[in-house]
Amino acid sequence: MIAGSKVVTAKASTSVQVLSNSEINNALGVTNSSNANTVVLMTNGDGLAQKVHVEGSTYLDGAWHATFNQNASSGSIRINYVIFYFGK
């Protein structure tokens, strides 16, 4: 398990990409993280900068996305995350 914080650029959308498989592999020192052996939990790390609530995360096209309760404003959003890896 590892945790961190990342500022990403959101569009007026209900989700934003936060971490790719490559980023997770590098952080964990592995080569095979995927949606079958990894869980990523996320929160909005600065509610004053973006009013959205992070509802959860979803895996799409080799990357983990934070999902929001409504469209985010275009601009920066801080996402705090915890990554759980249970691969071999």
C-alpha cells in the first residue's frame, strides 16, 4: 500500500484521469498492476479549489480516474489517493 497526493487538470466533466498503470507500477516497483490486482481510493484534497465530491474511482483504458458527483470546474484539482496492490 502507498498513498500520495497529485494535482491534475480537470475539464468540465464528471471524472479526471489521476494515475496510469505505468505510474502505479513505478511507484510500487512492480510491472503488472492492473484492475484485477489493484484498488485505488481517492478523495478531493482541496474542497475550496474544487467544489466536487469524489464519489469513487474507475478504471478505464489502462488508467485510474477519480469520479465526481457533478461536473468539475475547468482547472486544477488536488486528488489524495491510496493504492492497494495484491498481485504477485
